[in-house]
Amino acid sequence: MFWLLTLPIRLALLPFKLALYLVLAVLAIPFAILLLPFFLFRLFLKMAVGLLVLPFVLIVAFAWLLIAALAVGAVLLVPLLPFAFLALCVWAVVKIAARPAIV
């Protein structure tokens, strides 16, 4: 809320601030030109390291996805084991009680 009280002062100082920013931008251009090769070298190094590390990251990510899929499968299938055992028992009883095939 305080900035509303100082709004007229801010608006009056706006041309001076713009001029100051313009002067600072013009003064910063030579430094930016001097530092540009270093920034480009840094970008090149980051890209090179990223390309070297990317296959290992993908392998580890795939392994973790496989582990997660196995864990989810186990979580979903373990509660169904008693029903599978019951179905196996019913199948065994029916198989034993069935008449033998005529040869």
C-alpha cells in the first residue's frame, strides 16, 4: 500500500531511471562482448557433459521404471494368491475326479 503513496514520485523519476538504465546498458555491452566466449565455452562444456551422461541416466531411469513396474505388479498380484490357490485346488479335485479317457 505504501507504493501508492509514493507513486507520483516514482512517475516523476521514471525518465531519469530510464536514462540511467540506458547508460548502464551501453556501458555493459563491452563487458558482455568480452565475456561472451566464456559463456559459450561454458555452454559447450555443459552440452558435452550432458551428452556423455545422458546414456547412463537413461539406463538408470529404465532400471528404476522396471523395478517400479515389478513392485506395482507384486502389490496387485500378491492379494490374489489365495484365490489362485483355491482355483488350483478346485482344478486338481476336478482333474482327479474326472473319468479316464477311453483309449
